[in-house]
Amino acid sequence: MTETGFYILYYLQEENHGYGIIQLVKEVTNEEIIISAGTMYGSLSKMEKDGLITVTKEENRRKFYLITDLGKEILFIEIKRIERLYKNSIGVKAT
């Protein structure tokens, strides 16, 4: 999973829209990761098609999304993978 995909799923654990996620990622990464609008909306569209997120409402031309149960499973797997990578990088064997 890409960093962009990870952040999108992570920040859709609560209802949000694409621009809101872009701003959150920019803030938490101290502007090291800036997701372009094209990348964001392409990713949201693919994730929706894949059943990882769902549209919850539309307001003022903004679609709001929320992670699905399948998306939560994928996010959990990715968090475990990142934890394993980190542990391995500091010399701790995976359990």
C-alpha cells in the first residue's frame, strides 16, 4: 500500500472529504507529504470501487467518505506490516 492510500484509509476512520484529508496529511507530516487533488480523487474513486470506502453524503459539491469493514481489515493488515518492518529495522524478530 502506498503512503497516500494508508493516510486516506487512516483518516476515513471518521467521516471526511478529500480536501480535509489533504490538509490533515500535510499537517501531520509537517508538509513532507502533500497529496495533489488528482491523486486524492483518483485514489478515493478506486477505493470506493474496491469497497474500501463508501460515500456517506454530499454537501456543497463535496463528497464525504467513511472506511468500510473491508477497508478497516486492510488498514489493520497494513499497520501490522509497518510495525513488523519497524521492529525488523531495529533488530527485533517478528512474532
